[in-house]
Amino acid sequence: MLSLMVVAAIVLAIGLGYKTRINIGLYAIAFAYLIGCFVMGMSPNELIKLWPLKIFFIIFSVSLFYSFATINGTLERLAEHLLYRCRNVPHLLPFAIFFIATLIAGLGAGYYTVLAFMAPLTLLICQRTGMSMVVGAMSVNYGALAGANFVASQSGIIFRGLMTHAGLSDDQAFLNSAGIFASTFIIPILVIAVMVFTGKQRKTISQSVLDVDTPRPFDAVQKKTLWLTVIMMLVVLVFPIAHLVAPHNAAVTFLNSKINIGLIASIFSVIALVMKLGDERKAIASLPWPTIIMICGVGMLISVAIHAGAIKALGSWIGTSIPVYLVPIVFGIVGAFMSLFASTLGVVTPALFPLVPGIAQSLHIDPMIIFISIVVGAQATSISPFSSGGSLVLAACSSEEKRQALFPQMLFKAAPIGFAAALLFNVALTFLF
């Protein structure tokens, strides 16, 4: 009964957040308090300790560093330069949009930031070239997702934090996160290729001429920001990779044990401020506070659900009621349906990731396959107009008429195409690996 109450609270928090446009995380905190303290008998101090402090610190510190590249225009200028270089191959524009969004998100801009400034530009390109808005929307959304999933970018860091919180080692979390990035990078290329080369899109786009103004050169601040970002990513990645290559080397093991992306990002934020790459107040104000609140608030409620036994019960049901070979596929389907209305980062992965280690161990499945299936499934339907990605793309439409025309295409074409591609990939992943 208690487990059902917590599950109902999670569903209700998502529903109320969607209906009232109030952050789901705030509802989750309220329900965690009411159920944890007044139904389960937890003390307020015990409940507050359930706040995912490690994940909060990592998101805060990493987002703070990467915010300098956003507020001083470095990432937007980089996107302009890359797009300008693709002006002579218009039929490859969907791929260019995807790779540009991937690169910008991978450099730390994060999913929502990339969509915020790339979606309007993409829809404008669709208007000028005759490219299908569905193709454009899926290209930019896929790119923002794939780049953000990079192991040193926003979503990849969150995934690693959730995995270590669920009991995995840092090395395991790093490898699993790399697998998620690789998968979500490969799928879009295949989907975009099918959409462009099997229909009329290639001919339509090839006959167009993209008129793109010559971008302004990078200024001194933006050049420094790019170099500092690259150095930061190298520092974060080189030691974990070295440890995977040489796990028994004492020096590498010692240095890797001292690497923490949150603490490193904090140092680089200080360096950026000393170099005057951006204003401190603007950098802090530009942090993704709604995302942080949502992830941590839902994480607190999920922790209450774990204490109530709901997660264990769900894991037991999946582990005993579903054939072993279908478990990753089912996780992917569940993630996809949840993501139609909820955030992958804020709701889907915090709810499903804690189930994975126990199920993987009991059923002798590689946990990486289940983690990948969850994210691939969830992000396949994030283009839904009811989800965060789709809503941002709709908000980028220049008129209400275009918005109304795009809405059903995203819901009944883009989301089903993404879901079908994810399902096929997860089936292949499950039976081949």
C-alpha cells in the first residue's frame, strides 16, 4: 500500500507539473515531505539527507563553467561559422544541423541551451530551403541530445552521477555513459539518412540556395573561452581513459582517484573569472536552475520510494515476470512512454536507473545494455510536443500558424519515427550483445 502511494505521488507530481507549468521538482519535494515524514515516520533531518547533494554539486559547478561560453557568445558564434561552411552542400544540411548541435552541446552548452538558440535558426533554414520541419526539428533535437550525452557534458555527467548513486563504480559509470553517448550518436545518423535519402527531401533541399551571411570572426575573449573549454575536457577525460587502459599503474590510479569533474569545473570557473571571460552574476543567473530543481526534487522523492520498497517491488516484478531477453527492450519502451510527457533527466532516469544494478546482477545481464536501452527509448520520444524538447522546438516557431502545423507532425510523425528507430536499435543491442 505504501509503495503504491509513493508511485502515485510520482505520477501526480508529473501530472501537476505538466498541468500547472510549475516545476515538477517542487511538487516532488512536497510529496517527499508529506509521505516521508507523516506516513513513513522519517525525521525532517533524515528526509533532507535524501537530497542528492553530489549530483546537485556536479550539475551546478559544471554548468557554471560552461555558462561562460554561452553568455559571451562563443557557442553561438561557433554555430554560425560551422553553418556557413556548409552553405554549398544544402542537401547535407540536416546532417550539418545534427553535427553542429552535437558539437555545441558536447562542448558543455547542454541540451536545453542548444535547443534554445539552434531551434529558431533550424526552422528558419527549413523555411528558406524547403526542408521538412520534421526533419529539421529531429536533426537539431537529436544533435542536442547526443552532444549533451557526451561523458564530459551535462547529461552524460548526470547519468554518471545517477549510476554511482545506484552503486556502480566510477569506471563502470564512465564506460556505461560512453556507451550511451555512442548509441545516441549513431541512431540519429541512420534515421536522418533514411529520412533524407529515401524521400523527396534530398531533391527539394538540393535545388535550394542557402543564403547565410558571413559570420563575424571570434574575438579575443571567445578564442580564450574555446581553448579553456577544450583544456577542461581533456583534463576531465584523460585520466579516466588512462585508468581504463592501464588499471594497474599506481600513478595513473592515484591521479584518477583525485579527479572529480565538479571540483575541476570549479577551478576552471575561477580561471575563467580571473581571465574576465564573463560576468560572475550573469554566469550564475544563466545556470539551469529549473533543471537542477527538477532533477534533485524528483531524486528526493525517488529516494523515498526506495525507502518504501516501491523500487525494489518494481524491480522484482520486472525480474520475475518478463523473459530475460526482453528486459532491456521493456525498459526502453517504458522510458519512451514516460518521456512523452516527462523529462529524461528529471524523471525517467532518476526513476529507472536505481533498478538496473539489482536486475542486471540477478538476471546476469550487462547493466550497460539496460542503461543504454532506457536512455535511447526515453530520448526517442523527447521530440513529442508534450515533452521538454518538443515544447522548445514549438516555442521557436515564428508564428502561431506554423506552430499549429508542426504540432501534429511532431506528435504523430516525429515521435513514432524516433520510437521505432529506438525499438529496432534496442532489439539489435539486446540480441547481438
